[in-house]
Amino acid sequence: MLTKFEQIANCLAHPTPACLTQPVILAACAGAFVLAVLLAVPFGWRMAVRDGHASRRTFRKLARAAIDIVLTCAVVIVAFHYVRPDTLGGVERVPAWRILWQATIYALAIGGLVSGAAAGFGLGRLGARLSGAASRLGRLGVVIAIDGPAASGKGTLAKRIAEHYRVPCLDTGLLYRAVARDVLRAGRELSDTAAAIACARALNPATFDDPALRGASAGEAASVVARIPGVRAALLDYQRNFAQSPRGAVLDGRDIGTVVCPDAPVKIYVTATAEERARRRHGELEKRGENVRFEDVLDDIQRRDARDTGREVAPLWPAKDAVQLDTTHMTIDEAFKAALDIIEKRLAGATPPPAG
Ligand code: CDP
């Protein structure tokens, strides 16, 4: 008398028509199916949370593969039963039939496992969506535009929002800071239009993590090259390509809602009084070990505000459909919650864009 395990092993090694009717084999198949479902659930969940749209494509591919395999096998098995009923008994004896039968059964087993995986993946995806863990942003592939004056907290907000929705984030100020750095490194003046445009065209994103870009002087220098129309034009494609990520994206800067992504469905204009912004920036710079006077930071901020709002191309100005967020009396956490509230309402279509 064979043990259950031996029966399963035998059928795995030599699948015969009789195998399909043995309860232990049917139970083993059901067990393998359930296991495939359970193993695929976390993948579906994680991918829906991380990649939004891409998870739907993966689910469809899995489901289609499962249907293709199972349907093909079903056709072959039905043919065995109805078209040539006599062959079923003779499967063992005729090598060609035996090979065809065994190949069909193995394919059926694979098809069953793939459908289990598809079912599990779909369940994981559904769970992530229903629980709210899957980013609505990722599913919609939406761009969030965050603009505002220097040190208004937009960079910190943008990063937290991007982390929350698990979408990529671009601090566009870094691009202008990097152009200014490259111009100075090339030994040219910041006002040298041709040199600045050449540097903007040759910009290397791999250098954006240069700590020198974060300093106070880099911000000041950036606002000088940012006035040059050719520099802005040269940086536009890079920013727009970034915004086209199928998962959605968060971009922060001065002209995201007005020029770079005028169609972004969510636009937030972050403000705070100049004194409060100077206080925050002063604290940041002190933490970085830069020894600067508060009055100088305030001066720098006011000078940059004037330059950014007064320039001819892409001046700093809230887009007509932007929601303004004044963070003067808010902590970072409070500002983050307020921003999430704005985003969720916009995504749900609850607040129509404010008129002009
Ligand atoms: O962090 P902070 O707000 O001080 O500055 P930033 O965002 O790094 O930007 C530095 C400078 O780049 C700004 O003062 C602007 O003149 C310029 N900029 C711009 O013109 N357009 C953008 N989208 C981003 C920055």
C-alpha cells in the first residue's frame, strides 16, 4: 500500500489519466493552489503600494498567461476524452500519446499555479487599495506641483509628500544651483549668459547630491542664473520628463504650477512671512555648521524674493488654480497634514479649483 506522499510523487513523475481522479492528488493540487495564492498576496500588496499603475499590468499579464495555459490544456484533455475516447486507455501504451498527455498535465499544473499566483496578486492589490495603503497618486499617475518663495518649507513638504505616496520627488532648485556652481567652476561670471546656458545644457544630474549645492551662497547664485531665459528653457525638458513618471511625481520650485506642469491637477503654493522663513533658514544653516547672521539670512531671502518675483520669465507667482498654504504658524507636521488634506480633496474631486 502506497503512502499518500508516494502516491503524489508517483503521479508527479508519471502523470496518468487515473491520477486526475485520486482524492489525494486533487487535495494536493488544491493545497498547491492555495499556497500559490498566499505567496502572491504580499507581492500584489507591495507592488500596488509602490508602483500603482504597473501593478495592474502585472496582474493582467499573470491572469492572461493563466487563462492561455489552462484553456489550451483543457482543449487537449477534452480532445482525449471526446474526439478519441479510445486513446485515453491507451495513453500508457502509445509513447506519442503518453508524451502528449504528460506534457498537458504538467502544463495544466503550471497553469493552475499561475492562476493561483494571479488570484493572490489580485487579492493583495485589492487589499492595498481598499485599505488605502496603495497610493492614490501612484494609481492616478498624478503630478503634484509645489511652489513658493525661499525657505518657505516647500522642499521639506515635497519630500514628505513624495515619501507618503511613494512617488519620485524633484527639487528643481537644485538644477539652478548646479548650473550656477558649474558656471563658477568654469571660471565665468554668473551674468555670462552664454556660459550659463552652456552649463544648463550640459548639466549632469549625477552631481545633484553635491553638499555644496545646499549652502546659502549657492541659493543666491542660483537666483542669478535663474533669470536667464535660455537657462530656464534648457532645464525645462529634464523637469517635464521627470514629471511624466507613470507613477506620478512631486516637483517643487518656483514655476512648477505655472510653467513646468501647468496641467498638474494638484498645485500648492507654500508661503510664510519673510522673518519666519529667515528664522528657519538660519537654523538650517547653523545646523550645517555655516556661521551666518540672522540679519544677513533675512536680507538674502528678501533679495531673492524680489529677484524671483520681479524677473521677466517664469516669475515666482501662484498659479491661478493653486491652493495657498501659509505655514508661518505651523510646525512641519501640521503643514504636512494640511498639504495632505489639500491633495486628498483635490484627488477626490471634492474641491473645484478656485476661480481666477
Ligand atoms: O530652497 P530655497 O527655496 O531657498 O531655494 P531653491 O528652491 O533651491 O532655489 C534656488 C533658486 O533657484 C531660487 O531662488 C530661484 O531663483 C531658482 N529657482 C527657479 O527659478 N525656479 C525653480 N523652479 C526653482 C528654483
